[in-house]
Amino acid sequence: MDFLISPAFAQGGAGAGGGIMPTLIMVGLFFVFMYFMIIRPQMKRAKEHKKLLESLDKGSEIVTSGGLAGKIRQVGENFLVVEVADGVEIRIQKNAVTSVVPKGTLESL
């Protein structure tokens, strides 16, 4: 049957791949990309949030991650006492504060 179809033999041509160096370069570029796109911005946001928490003082008007808005009445090490309405005070963790709003904002709501 060899007279109808000629047999195909593997040629002893070039090697199979580019080696380990291109792979290592691609992995390195991936980690550099991940650092600049994910890790570095997250560290920047964490630093800004820590700075915000350190700047909290009595009388500041804040908004929490749960959407509560109020005025700080007492500042503790880990907790804040926040007045959310006349005579209504709640205790929240400092980490729950997402932003400080300008003074007088709560009265305009």
C-alpha cells in the first residue's frame, strides 16, 4: 500500500521551543502589571483611609459604610459615639467611617 501514499517521516528540524527565559520574562511582566494595577492603588487607598481615621475629632460630620450620617460626639481608640438625630447616639467602629463631609451638610439634609 506504500505505492499509493508515501510514508511521512519526521524531519530532524529545529528545536521545540524558546526555552525557559521567555517564560520567566512573561511571569515577571505579569507580576509588574499586577503590582501597578492592583496592589499599589490598594495600598494608596488604605493609606488615605488611615489618614482619614486619624483626622477624626469631636464635631466632625461623617458618613459610614452603612450609609448613616451623623456628628461625632465622642472619639475613642476603636469606637466613635455618633449623634444621628437629636438625642439619638450610636456607637460605631472607626473603620466604618468612609468619608467626612463639610460642616453644616447634615442640617441641609
